[in-house]
Amino acid sequence: EAPRTVLLTGAAGGVGTLMRELLPPYGYRLRLFDQRPIDGEPDAITADLADRKALREAVRDVDAIIHLAGISLEAPFEQILRANIEGTHHLYEAAREEGVRRVVFASSNHAVGFTPRPADGSAAIPVDTPHRPDTFYGLSKGFGEDLASLYWDLHGIETASLRIGSCYPRPTSVRMLSIWLSPADCARLLHASLTAKDVGHTVAYASSANTRLWWDLSTARALGYDPQDDSETYAAQLIAAQGELSWDNPEHTHLGGAFCTDPPRWPH
Ligand code: NAI
Ligand code: 15L
């Protein structure tokens, strides 16, 4: 039976805002959680992941959790520790205490960001490539994946850890042509992750069916995901403006792109 009431953490953020529109048509009732208030959503829970009491109340009686909350760019280690590492631990503890059986964790390509990107035509990066973070941010996503693995083995809580590429309305760089996840495909993948029968702990790359794909989508497809979009529609225009990817540019040589050289910073 499909989970119906789903806690969406990070609901005020970029992906959260897109999913607040795109998930309800699949039949979900979303409970929203973020440290920032959300315009027009008086019932949203405004709390920090450090607030264990608020988290426990937030997960009570939900069928599943989509965990997007956290710092989504590079930041000083202490901030990543608090929001992404301790925060994700608090979330799993709340899930365990309240008996929630299914989590979808927003991991990131930056958990493996220092992996060299495939050369044109060479084999796609496999899901079991070793963690190779490009930032403290990416390190925290590797931690989240391992935490999910532990809570599956120890407590039977299932998680789909989705290594999201770039989820925006459209790709804005040549790198993104390879890793773009359209919002509609993101909703498809979340729905698949919430309804798949046997998830255990599944790690999956999360992108659309891009012509220039860098990684293996088979574990995502095994969850029932059938991507419908391809960034190729935007390729000619982006390449005309920015040029092809080159092996002379360090921003182009690894999966994590600029996170490997000059990572974008969390502003706070
Ligand atoms: P975002 O930065 O727009 O949203 C994150 C949300 O989490 C924000 O609304 C923020 O207020 C909330 N948050 C941060 N720390 C918190 C805390 N301690 N307690 C409660 N709420 C907190 O990020 P975006 O782009 O929406 O990404 C969502 C998730 O997906 C993040 O975990 C990010 O790391 C991950 N991701 C996103 C990608 C993308 O392309 N947008 C790519 C790969 C991963
Ligand atoms: C991420 O993990 C970030 O959260 C997002 O802001 C994008 O920069 C994305 O990766 C990316 O690699 O493009």
C-alpha cells in the first residue's frame, strides 16, 4: 500500500518548494518541516533539526519521511556537523522511536565528487564506487548514506539514498547536461522510492535520462523509476554559450565540478 502522509523536511528550500507542487497529485498528504517559515503554509512546522522534541512530534504517525533539510552547499565543518550529521542522526532516532519504516534521503553527487568523470563513451560511474567526497558537505552525505545503512541493518528502517545531480527547472551549465534531474523526474523518483516493495538500503543516482549521463541509473530504475526527461533539449544552447567540457579545466575533470576547486559556500 502506498504511503500517504509523508514528512517533507527542508520544505522551504529549492527542491522542497518544487516537490510541494509536484507530489500531492500522486496522492500524498505532506507534512512540512523547515527552520524557515513557508509563505502560505500556516501548518508547516518551523523548527531546527537540533530540536529533538519537535522532530519527534513531526515524525509521529507519518507513513514515510523525505529528508531534504540541511546545508546544501559547502560550509565550515562545525555547521555541517550540526545540521547535516547530527541533524540527520536526530531524524533517524525520531523515526526509530516513532516506528517510521521508510525514509528517502537526499544524498548528493558530492559524496563521490572527486571521482573522475567518465571520458566520452567510457563506462558509467557505478553506484558502488567508493565514497570520495569533494567537501565537508559531500562528506556529510556519505555519512548520511552510512547512517541509513546502519538503521536498516540494526533497526529495519528502509532508506533510498538518492545521490541527486542537479535538480532545477532547467540545466544551466554544460556539466549539468550530464547530471540534471528535472523536477518532474524528481517527483517520479521520490514516488518510486516511497512505494517500491523491497528497498532495504538502496543507493541510487538521481537524474533524468540524459543523453550525456555520467552514471549508472540501474538501481533507481530497480525502484520503479522511469525517467521521462533528457537535458539534451538544452545542449546546443548551453554549449554555444559555454563551450564543451574540457580536460584542461579542473572544474570539468571530476564529478563534483566546481565543488572540487572553489566550492559554492553556504551564506550563513
Ligand atoms: P536548499 O538549501 O534550497 O534547502 C534546504 C532547506 O533545509 C532550507 O529550506 C533550509 O532552511 C533547511 N535547513 C537547513 N538546515 C536546517 C536545519 N538545521 N533545520 C531545519 N531545516 C534546515 O537545498 P535544495 O537545493 O532544496 O536541496 C535539498 C536537499 O537536496 C539538500 O539536502 C541538498 O543537500 C540535497 N541536494 C540538492 C541538489 C540540488 O540540485 N538542488 C543536488 C544534490 C543534493
Ligand atoms: C548539490 O549537492 C547542491 O546541493 C546543489 O546546490 C547543486 O550545486 C548540485 O549539488 C550540483 O552538483 O550541481
